[in-house]
Amino acid sequence: MATAVDARQSGMPGPDDVDQNRLKRTDAALARRFVEFADLECAASGSGMSVNSPTYAALSRYIAKHPDLLALARECRAGQPIPNLLLAAVKRVVQDAPRSALAPHYERAARGDRPSAALPGAFAEFCADNRARILALLESRNVQTNEVGRCSHLMPAFGIVSKVARQPVALIDVGAGAGLNLLWDRFDYRYSDGSAFGTGRSPVRIDCESRGPMPETPARFPEVAYRVGIDLEPIDLADDEQYRWLQALVWADHADRTVLLANARRIWLQDSPRVVAGDAVERLSELIRAAPIGAALCIFHCHVLNQFPASARAAFTEALRSASHQRPVYHVSSEGEHLNVTRLVNGRSRPLLSVLRSAHGRWVEWSDG
Ligand SMILES: C[S@@+](CC[C@H](N)C(=O)[O-])C[C@H]1O[C@@H](n2cnc3c(N)ncnc32)[C@H](O)[C@@H]1O
């Protein structure tokens, strides 16, 4: 049987996951969740889930040992990744408290400095002083990180889909957030092997460490015949408060991601993609029906399925299979540690690409998927 860690690595939360089930949030289970988050996700390397955050690693290990902070974590909305939500809520309140003792620690983290020994104490004090506001965020907000760095592997995936289908692409972004990843063909890309894509004039430049030979990727971006996103709660980036929440979801040490977000927002404000509100499982078939015939139907999702209950995941898979009886479906899944690209026809799937990649798109291991 998969352990909680195995399950999360594959993007599939296990049934005993404390993120999903509020009743299972004992101190011990929550503490394990924070330690696991520090070990697996905040580590500098080790897996595609490891995104290097010394600050959040130090805070998570501290939270794991402190019942007052675990009690706060217990209040996160069910189905939400608890450490991400708690740390984002605190960061959101810090944004409004630049004179607090905690704020300089976050500023230092953003400059790339290692956390100081005084960080956990300042964090605990800040949480105690601002408990009501943090609680209100935990009860009302979702983890909706919209990470354009993930386009480092989405862009080649769309190129492969278009090449195999010999058609423009019709894109449906499931769990799109603000829909920033639907703007992938407005960005520039530079890979460590020297390859570059885009006009070279985009305000968003995605740098990616390319490990192993990159699959042949068309020099020109494929034509996009249709693009739409769906999200339970689409984010309006013209709304300052919603933008502040997306900023708060960027981990304290990741200043480069804050810059990417700000620049992608500039493009979004000029030309925002359509993101419909609703449950992807309920509304997927309607979006599929609207996709033009003559374009390769490409349904993609990044870091979304871990927010689906198990029954919704099964229903989503079934919806893709069912749609493939009407037309070929290209399924681009970026969950857990992997990007998988699959072609589904009449319920049967053929893998086109499977690679390891880092959760925020900083590296892609093309040869070892
Ligand atoms: C972690 S965010 C990822 C956003 C985006 N895919 C990215 O990679 O930048 C997960 C998103 O999935 C959305 N979501 C979760 N369950 C959903 C559902 N059943 N239907 C539609 N969207 C959902 C959330 O609202 C959230 O915006």
C-alpha cells in the first residue's frame, strides 16, 4: 500500500492524508506532515518535489514541535495542503506588517540569506499576535499558487502534441488559477543546454536547467486554436487583494518566482485568458464540446489533482477516457514529480513523453522519466 509520502509524490493523496481529512488532524499526524514537508518539499534536492527553501524547512520543523502552532494548522480548510496554506497565510499578514520582528527575516530569505536562529521565535510570536487574522485566511483561502515556471515543461509538451497531431492545439487548463500558464506562448524560454524559444522580448523569461537531451521541440510555438481554463475559484489578477494572495503563496526564499509572477501579471492585465468558474469534473465535457474540431484537444493540469478527493480523480480520468471515444485526447499531466504526456484514443492510451521535473519548473530531466 502506498504511504502518505509515496502518494503525495505521485500527486495522489492517500486516504489517511491529514490535508484531506480534518478528523485525522491529531498533533502527531500534523507534526509528521510538517516534518515530511520540510524533508521532502523544502529540501534543496532529492526529488522533483524538493524546491529548496531553508526558511520554510526551519519553520516547518519548529511548527512540528509546538502545539500552539499545530493548533493553528488544524484550522486549515479540508482538502488544502496544510503547510503551504499556513505558511502563505502568515506571509500574507507579514506583507501588511513590515515593522514586525518577523518581516526582516522574510526580507533576508528573499535575498537568499540562510535563516537565523531568531527566526522561529519571531514566527511564533507573530502567529500569537496575529492569530485571528491568520485563522480567517486559513478558513477562507485556498492554495492557488499559479506558477509560470511550470511552462518550462508545458511548452515542449504542447509542441510535441502539435507535432504528433499535426494540428494546432486546443488547450484546456484544469485548475488554472488565474490562467497564467495559458499564456505560455507569450513567454521566452532559455534552457541550460543553450536552446531558446520565444521572441526574446517577453517580460517573462523562464530559465530552466535542462538535464539530458531535450526532445525535439518545434522552433516556433504551435498555433493555439482554443484556450480556456477552469477553476473552482478563478483568480482575478486585476484585484489587488487576490494578487497579494498569489504573492503570499510564493515561498519566502523564492524571490525569482515573485518577479516571474509580477511580469506574467503584466501580460495577463493586457490580455487575460478565459477561466471559467466551476468544478472541473462537472464542467469538463462542456469545455471539450466547445473545442474546435481540427485542433488537437489538449487537456492539461499542474499540481491540481492533490486537491481532488479520490472519487473526483476517478471521475476526471473517466471523463478523459470517455471524451477519447469522440476524438483523440492529449493529456498533459504535471503532478507530483512527473510530467506525462499521453494520447488517448477510444479509451486506450499511448505515452508520448514522461519526464521528471521540479515542482516549480526550475529543472527538467528529459532522459530519466
Ligand atoms: C496549486 S493550484 C495550481 C494552479 C495552476 N495549475 C498552476 O500550476 O500554476 C491548484 C488549483 O486547482 C484548483 N482546483 C482544485 N480543485 C478543483 C476542481 N475540482 N475543479 C477546478 N479547479 C480546482 C484550485 O482552486 C487551484 O487554483
